[in-house]
Amino acid sequence: MENENTLQPAENQVAAPEPSFAPRTDLARLTAQTDAIRQEIGKIIVGQTELLELLLTAVLADGHVLLEGVPGVAKTLMAKLLARTLEVPFSRIQFTPDLMPSDVLGTSVFRQNKADFEFRPGPIFASVVLIDEINRAPAKTQSALFEVMEERTVTQDGTAYPMAEPFLVLATQNPIEQEGTYRLPEAQLDRFLFKLHVGYPTLAEEVQILAGHHAGLGSTHLEAVQPILSAADLQALRKQVRQQRVEAHILEYIAKLVGQTRTHKSLYLGASPRASLALLNGAKALAALRGRDFVTPEDVQFLAPSVLRHRIMLTPEREMEGGTPDEVVKQIMQSIEVPR
């Protein structure tokens, strides 16, 4: 007697529906506005497409960015152009060895007519703050940024002054020059969502830069870049990014990646749970930028070096061998099975 559970002939079976990858969240507005920002910045900046994508990811993920590169690779210019595409208050602070915390945060001034003190906000009270050459200020000024970068408030004379939303710090530093510089404390580095390397342009890009300058386009004014996003627009996009779907296996993958930094033989210091949160929030924003409402392992892998390179410390032996944090991060990613 034939088994009643015998499979039916193939021609009688109903084919399984093809999986649909159409976004369940309408990302058309986000895509249109971020594309418009790329076009505006592209009026002046040649190349740097990956750098711009990472900067936009940080803006959508509500995180601060440290830009590192040699002089002349447009670190400051890129930060200023990005700030111009946002219709929000902007300030620039040039860090120097004699800069005091009050020069950044503000100070209390005595008013004789009222016999009391009035707080005068410093340049940190803006929505986008460009800190140029951040490693040129001493430790006491560096420490002044701890609270405002993490808690978005400034405490002065026992009173807490909240920062307006959005609040984004874009800092630059030169990795080569050592004289007159101060190493950033680990606690401050950990407050940056990304540390981005700004490299040299390719040969074709540099030829394009020279051709544009020769044609009289080298002195293009920043006013040519128009604002795209208001504060309300940006808040709406960030809310959409926070609603991105992340499967449980992606969360486990992120935890494994960060956890491996704490036990790796080449590392003296591993990354904290703040790195895991940064990787999660960044992956959500990157997925949205790429037109998806869900995070993939590729998003996590793409962002891992930018999130981890400033949060880990090599052992002295590994440093003497010429190793780099990025190499260790790559080794860790290769050692962990990618979820599918």
C-alpha cells in the first residue's frame, strides 16, 4: 500500500513565491534629498564618493565624525560644504595650544546692574560644529568636549544647558605632524561615531582638479552650494532611519565582531558596547542611503573599520611589527561566519 504522504508529481506542486526585496518603507524622499546633497557638494569636490557616503551615514545616524588626513586633501572643505547643505546654525572652532575650555563652551559674565552672573554661550552652541585640528588643544580643553558630545548638554555653574537638535561635531586632524599636538584621549575618541581616513585623489581625479582650476573653476565660492535639509527635515529622516528592520542574526553578528576585539591577541584594548551601538545605528543609516529598509551583513562589514579603528589599541608587539587597526579588524571579520 502506498504511503499517503508520498510527494505529488512535480507538475502538481505549487511553486514557492519568489522573495520580494521591495522596501516596505518609502525611502524615496530620503534618497532624493541625499542625492541632492551629493550633487551640491559635487559642484566643488571632485571624487571622495565613499567619504561623502560615510559622512551622510553619520548625519543620518546622529553621530560625530573625526576626519583624519594629511594637509591639502579637503578635510575642512568637505566638512564646511556638508554643513552648508544643512539649513542649521554652523560654527567653526580652530583648536590651538592656548585654547581654554571657556573659549569652547562659554563663560559666565557678572552683570553689575543686576548683581548676578549671565551665561554667554560659546561657539559649541551650534547645530554643526567644525573643530579644525582637534589634536592641537591640550587635555583640559579636550575634556571640555566629553559631556557635550555624549550627553548633548553643557553644565556651567551647576546649570545644564541643552544643545539644540540636531547637534553634530565634525573634527579634523593631521596624523603626520606631531609637534604642538596632543593625543586625543580614548574617552573622547570613543564619542566619535566614525573615524574616517581622507586619502589622496586618484590620478584621474587630480587631473580633473587641475583642469577645473586651469579653467578658472578653482575659486568656486562656497555660496554655490545651496541648503537642502532643514532641521525638521533631518529629524524626520533620522526617525525613518531608526525604524529600519534589523534581524536577530545581524544583531548577533555585530555583537560577535565587537566581542572579538576584546580577546584578540593583537589588541591591548578592545571596543566597548558603545561601538556595537555605533555599528548598529550606522548600518541602519547606510542601508537607508542605499535604498533598503533592512540591514545586511555587507552594511556591517563596510562600516566596521570606520567604527572600530579608533576604539581599539594594538599591543606594543603588533605595533612594532607595523600592524594597523584596520588589518586587525579585517582579520576579525574573516574569522567570523557571515550570517545569511
